[in-house]
Amino acid sequence: MAPTETFNRSGSWAKTILAEVGRSAVWVDVVLVSLLALILTLQLFIPPFIGLADNGDFPKITGLFCLNKDGRQNFRYFVSNYAYSQRYCYDRGLRFSGVVPAAAAFHFSRLIRGATQFDIRYLGMCYAIGFLVAFYLLLVYLRRYPLLVRVSLAALTLWIFSDVAYVSYFNSFYSDTIALLSLLLMVVTALHIVANKQPRWIVWTLFTAACVLFVTSKAQHGLWAVFPAVFAVWSAMRSQSRSLNIYSWVLSAVLLSASVGEFFIGTPKWYKATALYSLIFLKVLRYSPAPERDIQALGLPATELQNVGLTPWRPHSPVADEKWLFRFYSVASRSLPRFYLYHPQRVWKLLMQDLRTHGTQIRFRELANFRQEDGYPPGTLATRFSSWSSFRTALLSAWPSILLVWYALVVGLFMVILVRTPDSFSRGVSAICLGVAGMAILEYCFASLTDALQTERHLFLFHAMTDVTVCFAAGALLTAAPRQVLFGR
């Protein structure tokens, strides 16, 4: 056989193989996206569909759209149908990005059903579409890996984030939902950016949108704007594009400004003061070995010890007195950081106490998942699609300190990869994982040290970030990155 003929035949064979691989990539993506869509449909749209009961926070959004429901169902049942009337309009002065999908769902619902009723499944549909987009972008990113690695990582991600612990938030008005989805989209688009030295502008646009939605989702999440801001500047410098460099600096300035605006301007003083009241009287002083000494260190009169262990929402609470509340806030907001600084052992004790009690639960057990009309008892939690959250809860309940071990291992592993690998792509992936781990640690500390009510629910995004690091660690192990870096193989 002539050499030219052999080359032509081998070239045709290679093209055939590449074509088959390309087709398999598409079919794998179609199957996995379809599977996720089916899981979301079964949970969110087909009776008895699930959601989350209101804990009293829903009016922050529903009031802006003049929607209302029976408040007696709070905690006990998930409510899907809301009545619309101008007399239900209510503005608590809070502004966050969860209003965006709620507005889209509300106006779409009015086109289909009219203005008198709102079905929360329209909101669930908006969140489900966003989740499917983020998952598809992940599948596109994974095409660079062998088929077994791609399928394994995609299946792990699907198993974790299609769990009822996450999906139940889609049929709710909690601001944590937009925080979760924007976090996932932010991480996936960041992976696309590090995988391509000249990423398309559409990727940067999606990354920008995800960052803005994340930073403005909630005051405590907005504090971590520095992480995507630094990543944007680093990625733009890596591409050596002048226009992208300018864009990244503008984006960083926007994110940091949004962070400051969300925390200091977008969050009313009464809201922060109420959280501070709960923290001091339901946690710091309640578990203090010497409350008389500690309240003096906090600059508060000893007579306020009568509030220890009492919620701010009880009858005749001093929180109802706006002058008292703002006077309390002006004193406590300055003295509490100093108290933490001078009592590091107390800080560590509070962090470990929450780790043992609230940190073990990925699901908030006091919020029901089912509607009353579906025949379930009050407070019933869904058990379908809960294998991941059940596994995590059992593991953390048996060994809460495993979270400390896990973050030590993750940070150590990816720091080694970041420092020792010569490959810029591996360094970029490691930097993203370390950024997520850093945000998770700070998220945990903030939730534990700045509030005392429903700490389990406030740790929701911490658990989501932890699960993102699980996916990163699985990817590193499947691609043998640790072995290559540590042993030079």
C-alpha cells in the first residue's frame, strides 16, 4: 500500500473518530440535561409538587407585587397560590436581586392567568431555566475531558444540586435561591474563562450578570464581591487584551460599589439593628459564662439583661421602639467587633457551637415542603430526591468536625496545585476553587457571628459552596492532578 494512501486512510479514520466523539458529546449533554429537566419537573410542577414554607420573609418580595397569602400557614405548609390586590402592596425598603426573577414570573403569570392570582410555579420555572442553563454550560466545559470523566463529574453535580435541599428553594421567595443560582453560574463561566485565553464576550457577559446578581442577592453575600472582582482583573491580564483589561477594571469597580451599596445603603438600619439584637441577647449573652461582665464590655446598661433569651418579635419588645433600637444599634455595632477582638476564645466557642448544632443540617427542618391541600401533616419534609442531603446530614451529625478537616484538605490540595503546577489552566481552576472555599469560610463565620435566628437557614449558601468544592475535588482526583503535581507523573 502506498504511503500516501495509508496517510489518507488513517486521516479519514481519525476524522471519523473525531466526528463520533463530537456526536457523543452532544448526545451525552442531551441525555443529562433531559434528566435534570425531568427531575426538576417531578419536584416543582407535578402534584404533589414541593416548595418551601414562608418563615415571614416572603413579604420582602411579595409586597412589592401586591401578593398575599394566609400568614397562618407560615412554617407549617408550603403555599403555592397568591392573591393579587392593591391593598396588599407593601414595601419594607429592602432591595436585592431576587426581585428580578420574581418580576419576570409575575408579569409572565399576568399574561397567562390574569392579574387576580399568582402561582409560584411560574417563579419555579424561571429558576429551573436558569439552573438548566448553568448545568448545560458546565457540560460544554466538561467536553475537554475523556467521556468517563465528563459523565462522572456531570452525574455528581446533578446528584448534588438536584437534591430537594436545593430544588425546594425554587418554589419560594427566599433571596437564597438567586444567590445559589448566580453562584453556580459564576463558577461555571469562570471555568470557561480560564479554559480559553480569549474567551468570547458572551461568556464575560454571563459572568458579569452572575456576579452582579450574586453580590446584590443579600447583604452578607455582597461582602464577598472582592473574590470575583480579583478574578476578573487576573483573567483579563492573562488574556493580554486591552479592551478586556479596561472592562475587567470597570466590572471590579461595579461589583465593589454594588457590595458597598447593598450592605450600607440597600439594607435599612432597622433590619441590621434587629439582627444585632438577636445576636447579642440570643447568643452572645445567652451563652456567656459572665453576662454581667460581658454586657458591660458591650457598652450596654445592666438593665438590658432582662432581654437575654427573648426574641425581638415578642409582645412589648423594646425593638418596637425605634428610638431605643437605633440607640442600641449605634452602641452595639461599635462595641461588638471590639468584644470579638478581645475575646477570641469566645468567638471560637460560638463558631464550634454552631458547627455542632446548626452546621450539620443542609435542610432547615422547620420549613415544610408540601401544601395543606395535598393532605400532608403540618411541617412535613419531602423525602424524594433527598439522598445527597440525607447522606451529608448523617455524616455531619456523626462527625461535625469533618467540615474543618475537609476545608483543610481542599485548601491544602489546591494551594499545592496552584503553586507547583506549570499549567496556567490548572492554576486557574485551582484559584477558582480556593476562591469558593474562601467565600464559604467567610460565609460561615458571618452567619454564625452576626445573627442568632434560623442559623441553619442562613448557612444554606455555605453548604452550597461546600458542595461546589466537593465537585472540584472530585474533578482533581478524576483527572489525576494531585498525582501529577505531587509526584511529577
